Amino acid sequence: MRKKKKIVYFSLLLLILFFTSISYYSYAFFTHQVEEHGKLNIVAGTLNYEIKSKDLESNQMIIEANHTKKIVLEIISLNSIDSMYELYYFIKGNQDHVKINYSSDTKDIPMGVIEKDGKKIITVIINNDSNDDVTVEFGVIGGLKDRTLVLTEGNELEEIKVVSLQNTILTDNLIIQEEPNLEMTSQEVGENGLYVSNDTNDGKSTYYFRGAIDSNYVKFAGFLWRIIRIHEDGSIRLIMQDGINNNAEYSFYPASHDQYTDMYYSNTNLENGAMKILEDWYKKYIEEKGYANQTVASSYCEQAKVAYNKNYAQGSMTDMKSHTEYVPNFKCENDRHNYGLLTLKIGLITYDEIAFAGSCFLKNNEEYYLYNGKAFSGISPAGFDENEAIVWGVNKSGSFSVSTSDYLIPLRPVINLNQEVTVIGNGTITNPFSVID
């Protein structure tokens, strides 16, 4: 009997030594309590992490509808050993059209090895392209260095490419140096692409799209826009795909239009005038929604340059040329009435920009990017004659048109994005450039 008892004690000692030798790998510790008659109690350890971000509250944040947000997460290891980690997420609410990825310019990636008491900094992009707000919750799963993590809850993050909008416009398009034929529509001569012009006030280059373009869509502030050009100041000029407030129709100048000054945009800054309407819209949908820091004030031209015909040029008492004589350009100066360059956060498209985009007078064009099947107003005066002020715009067939300043017509706003904005997407209508906040 004494011999058997020694064998039992010796076997138990070997068992304890065996478990002790593997405790590093399982991250567990063991206790041997005599009062429990030799039973071996195993207490498993845990791996703990903390997630920090100025955008999170209790590891959650709300992403507004039609919003793309960049957030920076700091994962902190609260462990005394090196470990494996993986960042994951849950979406609470309508998951349709919501994508969450980690940015290509992140400092660290969302999974790997984290040192004891170490930290990882991960940039995450949340693209909520739905019409509902969603709540996103983040978490971290941990494991030992020689073990493969198995994510049983939440969703994995995959890398998404984040690019500068200005750089991707210039690198993803062949820049056409030849001057287009502005006496014909872009559809007639097949002039489609990104062009460059130095016919500007300071001689700096402006890069503009012309013709049937399918890669200049931008999603910003919950609306769909088209890129007109990279302005000579470096900002990216956009025009909204449709008119504000579901293509509602407005008067350019709602009061009487019996003076030549009624043809100027800056004189519509009054109740129900185009300038006032657009600035109120900008305040409501851009400023109050927190998007203003991604836009910049830029120059808009209201100079009286090109008239509907000679009668309207003479009536305006300006140096305006008839549209048959005028050669479009990107220059702007004060006319004899001292109307010219405006510095604005929001405005309308100019006659010259419409011409360079692909439109011509009295020629239909349904194959260029400004065409949307609806008429819209521009900013450029078209002249004054017989107590009637008129402005340039585009008609439903895509051709140049003019309208009296109290004619009801949709307003397609023009804004300028900061040249440093970053985006995801490829610029197509199904995957537009989404501006990252």
C-alpha cells in the first residue's frame, strides 16, 4: 500500500509540471487546493483592450444618412503579454448601402500582433450611402500569438483606397492639350475628356471636362454632383446633377427686370432672388450639416461678356459681343458697369463653362455631362433691350438658351471643394467619388 501511494503522488507531480509548462501558451494559471481532495482547478486568463476615439461614445457612433466619415481609432492593449488582436464592427440599423473599411492611409492595420501595453492607430472609413442614420459599434477580439483568431461575432474590415480628388482627376485621365472646336457641340465632333487651358486671368492652368463623361460623379453633402473643372486656384468646381429642392423652379430676379442691372447675379441678393435662394440653401444643407470646411470660396464671373444679339449688347451699354462673335475663355474682368469677379461660396455656372463643357447655341446635345433633361439657369448676363434683362442658361435639349430674369427655371448650384479633399470610389454613377469628412 505504501508503494502505491508514492506512485500516485509522483503521477500528480508530473501532471502539475506538465500543465505548468504550457501555461504561457494558454495564458491560464492553475491552483491546487488540498482541501478539495487533490482536484485540479484551472482558471483561464482574459485578454483586455481599450478603444479610444474622439468620435466614439461607449465604442459607438452615429453616421448620418448619405454621409462618408473618416474616424481614427486607438486600440490599447491592457495585457502584460504580447497578443494577437483584430478590430471588428457591428452595424445597428439598416445595413443596406453601408460599407465600413479601413483606410489605405492608416498607420496600422486592423489585425496582427500588439505588444504588451502597446497601442495601434487605425483609420476607418464609414460610407453610409443609405437614407437612414445608422449606429456603428466597434470591438476587439484577442488571442495568443501562436493561435489563429476566429471572429465569431461582428464583421471584418477590408482595405479601401483613399485618394486625393484633385490628384486622381489629373492622373486617371489623359489630359488633352488641343483646343476644342467650340463652334460645334462636343457630340458633333466626339470631343470627350479632360482638357487643359491657360486662357485664364493669371495664366495658370485650369483642367475642365468636356463631352460625354461618365467618371466625374461626386457624392457630397448627401447630393450628387458633376465635376466641371479644377479651378485655376486649385479648388475642384462642382455643379449639382439636378436643381435644388427637387428641381423646383425659381425666378433669377423676381422683381421687375426693366433695367440693365437686373441681369447681374449680385443684384439678386434679395428675397426670392437667385443669389439669396442659393445662399440660404448653402447655409441649410452645407454649413449647418457640417460640410463647409470641405468647401472654399472661389471666384465667379458675372461680367457682361456675351450678348444674345447686338441689340441686347447695345441696350446694355457695355462692351458685350454677340454670341456669334464671342470666343469663350476663362478670363474675367470688370465691365464698364464695374461688374465682374465675385468671391462666393456658392453660385451658378458661367456661359464659358457651359461652352467648354460641350454646348452650342441652337444645337441640341444630349450627350454631354451637363445634360439632365431639364432647363437650368447660369450666372452670365445675356444683355438688356427694350426694358428686358436676360441671362444665359441651358434648355431641355442641352442647347444654350436665354431667359428673362423673372422666368421660372431650376437652379443648379455650383460650389468649390477644397483642393485637399480625399475621396473613395471611382467617379462613376454607381460608385461616385464620395468626399470623406
